[in-house]
Amino acid sequence: MFLKDFLVKWEKKLTLSLGFLVVTHLAQIPHFLWGGDALLESGIIYKVNPVLDFVLYGIDLIEIPAIIVVVVSFASTLRRKSEQ
């Protein structure tokens, strides 16, 4: 019962959830470039500014809520299809 109620509320906020996913995935673009620069050690982005390095490194941490959002959205879609 709790899961069903939770998924109903989740579906009402699906647009917000998808917006969160868009933002987190867009943030991955500079993180990807920064990581490639760190690997190649060219110094174009990596080790230019310690605050920028900290922020770009921290972008990895926002992947965790994004993964949870995807899993719950998928479960919500499955529940909706099973009820039809």
C-alpha cells in the first residue's frame, strides 16, 4: 500500500523528476571534458582552479539521486501499465 501511494505521488511530480535528470546529465558534459583532461594531463581544464576541480569532481555525486529517479520512474511506469 505504501509503495502504491508513493508511486502515485511520484507520477504527479514526474515533470520535476525529468527536469532533474536533464540538469544532472547536462552537468556531466563539463565533467566528462574535465575527466578527459585529467586523464591526458593537458592542464586545459584540470588543475586550473581548485574550486572548479572540486565542483567538477563533485558532479559524480549527483549521479546517485539521478539513478534513483530513473529507477523510481521506471517502477512507476511499470505499475501504471500493469493496472491497465
